[in-house]
Amino acid sequence: MTFEIIKKAIDVQKRKGTLDRNAMMNKLDVFLLNGRISEEEYNEIAKMMMEGN
């Protein structure tokens, strides 16, 4: 569930032009370290954030 919420939030922020990649990566690190997302999900979201720079 966390994974889907993060993906949606990134998509919305990218469309609005308000995505702060550094802040989001910090959040992703915390989610990964606390087991809220898997390493595969982390990598997918990180890739998603870098697309369409």
C-alpha cells in the first residue's frame, strides 16, 4: 500500500512541477529501512522519479 501511495504522490508532484527529489529520496530511504517498501519497489520509484527530468 505504501508503494502505491508513493507512486501516486510522485506522479501528481511531477505533473505539478513540485517534486523535490532529494526530500522524496530521503523518505524512500526511511521506508526502505523500516520495511515499508522492498528494494525492488525502491529502485522502481527511484527510476520513476528520474524519468522525464
